Amino acid sequence: MLKAVVFDFGGVIAEEGFRQGLHAIARRNGLDPGHFFRCVRELIYETGYVTGALEEHAFWTIVREKTKISGGDGELREEILSRFVLRPAMVEEVERLRSSGLIVALLSDQTNWLDEIEQRTPFYHLFDKVYNSFKLGKSKRDPSVFVDTFSALGILPPEALFVDDSAENIENALSTGCMAIHFLSIDDFRWQLKDYIRIPCHRRSIRRPPPWSP
């Protein structure tokens, strides 16, 4: 029985602001957008910024040293944060799934930026629980984060459906025994979702986790 749907944030619930912002920074500095994105994406994991082991200023200092880009912390971060725009159609999907009785959660490889995006455009209220790698101390590159998430939701992996736009994250999630949808587009997501929401789901049979709190 499907009891919970766990969503990624950037690239699923919202536009992929991290990639788009880094591409803009690269173009402004005369760098190859694809190469710059891959470099910074690795740095955010290697430095431990994504798992809360490094402060933002130190992260941007390392990025500037490694890539020779210019710009202050505030300017660089704004290029990214401004591009995390919520997708109304996905907000509707989340609300529809939650109203059907399913537990709906968010699991994101994010930094302190996630809370700031929430302050600009509130969305945490859409979910029963919000999990952020910055606070968890581990990312989706570690499959155990999925096991931890499902356990915290009070469900078993086979009772969870995970949705992410990263093929690597999907593979790691599937290795735990859950179901998964590789998000490619909203229309494709809706089409794939039909294979899972046919599973019987009774509102009263699901024990919801405590409401999210900062």
C-alpha cells in the first residue's frame, strides 16, 4: 500500500534555481556554463556545505578561489535564490495527493537557502514534513538518508514513492526498496503517477507524522 510521496525540491516542486543561477554566473564571467555547474556542484558536496559542515561565506570563498569568478556572496546567492520559482502545477499535485490521505514530504539536498526560499515564498505548509540535507548532516548521495526519512515518517520503504529529477538520486532511493519516479516534466510525472495512485489508500489507516516545525 502506498502511504507516502516524498518529493525533491529544485527541479521538481520549483524550477532548478541552482543550475540556472550557476549558468548565469558562468556566462557573466565568460566561463562554460556546463563545466562551471559541474565544478560547483561537486564543491558543494566536497566542502560539506550541503550537509551543514561549512558556512556559506567559506563556500563562496572556495568557489571564487577555484573558478576565479567575481562577485560578493550576496550577489552570487541572489542569482540562485531568485530562480527557485515554485511551479503552480506541482503545488496543485502536492495538495491533491495530501488531500487524498497520503503523507506528503519534502527531501532536498539544500543548504540554508531552503529556509530563505521558504521565507520569500512560503511552501513548507504544503508538506507534512520537510527534510533538508543541511540539517540532516547527510545527502541523497548516501542511500541511508532515504531509510532515515521513511523511518521518520513511520513507514517502510515499499510504502513510499520518491520523486526526483536526478537519475543518481533515483537509483540510490530504489536501492532501499521504495518506489520512484524520475521527474522529467509535469505531464510525464502525472502520467507515471497513475501507476501508483491506483494502490488502495485509506485516510484513516495512515498515521501522520507530527507537523513540520523549524
